[in-house]
Amino acid sequence: MSRALATDLSTDRHPLPPALDPARIPAHVAVIMDGNGRWARQRGLPRVMGHRAGVEALKRTLRLCSDWGVGALTAYAFSTENWTRPGEEVSFLMTLFERVLARELEGLMKEQVRIRFLGDLEQLPSGLQALIADATSRTATNHGIHFNVCTNYGGRSELVRAARRLAQQVAEGQLDPAAIDEARFAAELFTAGEADPDLLIRTSGEQRISNFLLWQLAYAEIHLTDVLWPDFDEGALLAALLDYQGRQRRFGGILPADAAP
Ligand code: FPP
């Protein structure tokens, strides 16, 4: 957290690397930022220093995505399962989120970033909730990249919440069960209004979904890398996007070339 996002974003813009096809930049990138603790341990540092470095990597990634034309970036910052971590680490993370939000808000405004926090926010410390509410409303009409920070987020609980909200509407006579389709269901998720991610990146060599965006990742391409999240840089993002651009997305269908009998 050495420099404010405003400074980072306004000084040097990153041109699109020539290796990337500008017509096939993913509209929405989701990222599981894994490996902060291991990054710190490798350096003989406390785990929390890995989270600090992780914030820098996230700022870097947001800036690059914005410069390269990605429309939305969704990051898994704190899962519903992360409360089971040692109390000191949880408190550190909550304080870190508060500091980052307070410090970066002006930069987000300048760069027209629209930030939203997805998850059960009521369980978060009240100071953090207030900062989130302020940042969300102040950036709501910005027209730059959508930056979604999943905080106290769990994919299964998001699905249960959506089902409960629909059931409530049915019970109140406002909704016909036959009218519930995929679009109606998706409208009750935290991500309502956001297109599904095209690309999921997970760092640090792990190969799990970990309860992240279970509905929304249905057709996402997945890029796994051994890079630890604090080391995730321009080269690592470029590798992920090149990997993505090398994929043939079929969405359950077949390629036209394979359609001939
Ligand atoms: C997992 O590493 C990573 C996290 C728990 C994410 C921490 C959150 C940030 C870096 C971003 C916060 C940003 C904002 C905008 C509030 P890990 O601890 O699981 O690493 P390990 O697997 O090596 O132990």
C-alpha cells in the first residue's frame, strides 16, 4: 500500500501487449488470489505481510485490466470459511480492507472504477460496512471497470439466499413458481446485473473452486498458475489472457467446423 491508486493509475497507462487480440479480451475476469501466506513464509515474514503484498498485486491487476479493456474484475477477498482463520489474521484483514478502501477511494473515483462488495456484509465490522456503503454509492455511476470484491462471500450460501428470496416472493403471491427461470434466479444473486465471468484465474498451484461463484462460473475458462498471488504481475496476467485467447469456447455446443456430418 505504498502509493495511492490515483498515482498508480494516472502516471503510466499500460498499452495492450501486441500478442493480445484486442477483439478477444475477456469482458469479465474473476480471480482467486491464493498464496499470500506462502509468499510471506518463503521470505520469513508473518503471513499478514503476504496480505499486504496481495493488495499491491490486486491494485496492479485492476489497473492492467482497466487499461487493457477488461470490463469487470471480480476478486475473492474473504470467504465465509475464512472466519476460521486465527483471530489475529481475521482482524488484520478487516483492518486492511478498511485502510485500503479509505485510502484508495479518491483514486477509484478519478479512474471511474465502480466498486461493489459481494457477500453477506452484515457480519462485517460496522466501520468497514460504513466505508463499503460510502464507496459503493459514490462510485455507483462511474463508467469505468466494474470492480467486485467478494467479502464474506460463499457460493453455496449465495444460492441458498437466492432460493429463499424467490420462495419469499412466491409465498407473498408476487411470483408464480413457473416464472422462475435462469435469468430470474440470477437476478437474486449478489452479482445481479453483471455478466458471468469469461475467465477464472487461480494462483499458487491450487486446483479448486473453493465455493467461489458456483453459478456464475458455469462456462468460464479456467487458468491455473503456480505464481503466488503477491507475485502476480503484468507477465502473469498476459499469460492468463493468452491462455484464454487460445481456447475455443463452445458453451456446450460444437464448433461450426465440426458440424458437418
Ligand atoms: C489468500 O491467501 C488470500 C486472501 C485471504 C485474500 C486477502 C485479500 C486481499 C489481498 C485483497 C483485499 C482488497 C480489498 C480491495 C479490500 P492465503 O492466506 O490463503 O495464502 P496461503 O494459501 O499461502 O496460506
